[in-house]
Amino acid sequence: MLNASLVGIIREARNRFGRVVGIHGGFEGLRTGRVTDISILDDDQLDRLARTPSAGLSMSRLRPNEDEMLQILQHLQDLDVSSLIGIGGNDTADTLDRLAERAEQQGQSLQVIGLPKTIDNDLAGTDHSLGFPSAARFLAAYVRDALVDARATASQYQVKLVEVMGRNAGWLAASSALWIPDAMPAPVIALPERPFASERGLLDLISSRVDADGFVVVVVPETMRWANGEHVAGSTPEWVDAFGHPYHASAGQALLKAAGQHLGLRGRVDRPGSVTRASMDLASEIDLSEAVECGRFAVKALIERSSRVCVVIDRVATEPYESTLRLVSLATIANVEHKIPDRMLEPLGQGVSAAFFDYAAPLVGSSTQSYEFIDWPNSG
């Protein structure tokens, strides 16, 4: 939804200001001065851009240090730019707030507005983050179809692990439960909010599900940890980014290896990865429209002289779905993780409650598919 938000910004800002400068590569591009005039895009180009996946201006994981902050502020001055809109999640909010604070300290005029875009849906203060409804819709379809395929291939592979994105909140993993056909056994969903006590406990559940159904699909977050905090692929990350977020080896592969060693079960690991946030044919229409409106709202906030704030989405009604927009301080959402609340989880176990379905279903929308299953004779 980055591009849809960008289109909302361009359309509103060029009507108000005339010129809109786009930054290639996020804060890294702003540090090095990689900018371009994006107000020249015509309406047909903007229509296509709004439905183009990923980030038309690219992105980075730079966490600017003091010298880099000064470089960024100097480039903004050189460009005669006094208003900055950043689209992203917790880390983007933190960097925007620090940048605005540094500008104030040196007496530089700079308005800063954030837009809440992260498929992890872990931003505080907003009903949901831009990008989450579309990513959740993709995973609802993906896991539904993975279950159907796992049923058909159970004689060869008894275990299918689907490793999904998402850091320390289980919103995306939970979304895999949204479109499960009545004839299918529900997947086992490993949620960060309800970590398994140990590998043995999860393997026992896998074994019982294979005994009952002949196969099992297990949805795991790439950051999956046991209750003691250790990542399932081991305590040593493969690398750590500038914001201190560790990246470990595949959780799904680690669990598949354990299922083979301890249970004698064969399986496969699906890792949809970044396509989760780039599958525009499965994009949520609510997500697209809200992204554009958030971009427009951010520009209007600049005109009203707001700064160091983030646009957030408030849900007015669920059926039919209706929302409104408002502003909150960047400081209140920067580096704050919003996890699935207890009311959206089953009291016991790993499942989600009816409250989660009520929350997510209108954002994701309904499936366009209707499946038919052939009854199989009992073996022997």
C-alpha cells in the first residue's frame, strides 16, 4: 500500500503546493540526495501506480546516526523542502520523530507526518495498519489452498509448514484461519502471543493431528520463539539490522527437521515471503482506498501546520465497515508493538476467537472461490 498512499499524497499535494519531491530509498536516499520530481506523473500513471506492488520509490533500513541526521536536514534545506511525509512502521515513526526533534533543536523549519504502513499490523494507536488487510487476504487464500494440497499429498508428505512474515505480533499468522473450508481441519497456528512451552509440546500436537487427519498444516511466524524466548532455529541470529531486530535461520525448516527426527514424518516448508505484501490481484479494496485517503489526509494535516504526528485509522462500524482518520503523536507509536489482544484469542491453546474474525473479516473481504471435496473411502 506504499504506492497507493504515495498517490494520495501526490494528488492532494500538487493541488495545494504544486511540487512534490519523491525520495528514492527512504532515509538513505534522503541522506545522499536521491530525489526526483513526482508531481509530473499524469492521472493514468497515478492510477497504475496505486495498484503497483512494493515501493515505487524503493526503501532502506537506515537508522540515521547524528552525522547522517545532519546530512538529511541539510539536503532538505538545499531542496527548499520544509514538509516531509514518511510511510512506514515502528522504525519509520521513530526516525521521523528523531529527525523532527533534531530540526527543532537547530531551528530548522520542518513539518513531519507519518503514515501507518506495515503488514505486521503491530502499530499502536490505529485500528489497523495499511498493508495488513491485503497481506492478511493473501495469507487467508494461501493457507486455505495449502490445506487442500496437503490433503491430496498426505501419502507423501504428512506435514506442511507455512512460514509467514511478522515480527513479534501474530496478526498475519492468525489471518491464515480466516478462509478455512468447513471440510478441512484447521491449521495449527503458532502465535507469538501464545508461544509453545517447548519443541516437544508442538511435536506432540503435530503427531496427534496427523493421527487424526492424516496430515497437518502448521503456520509459523519467521520469528517464532519458545516460551523461554529462544528462537526455534537457535539463539544465534544470522544477522541483526540497524534497529536491533535479529534475523534467524528458517523457523519452518528447523521444525520440519525436528518432525523428521523425532516423529519420522515427512513434510515440506512453504515460505511465501515478500510476495505476501506484493500480490496485488489479492489486494483488499478497503486497504487500497484507505491508503489513498491516508495520503490525502497527511497533506491536509501539513496545511493545518501539524507536525510530529502520524495518521491513524479509527473504526466507526464493522458491519458495514466504516472508518475515519485522525492524528496521534509520533512518539506514542514509535517502537511500541501492538500485539493481538487476549479477547481475540481462544482462552486456551493457539486459536483465535470470534472477536478476531469480527475484526479481520471486513478488512480482508470474502473469497471469490467455492470448493468441492470428494469423499474418500476408508483405508483397508
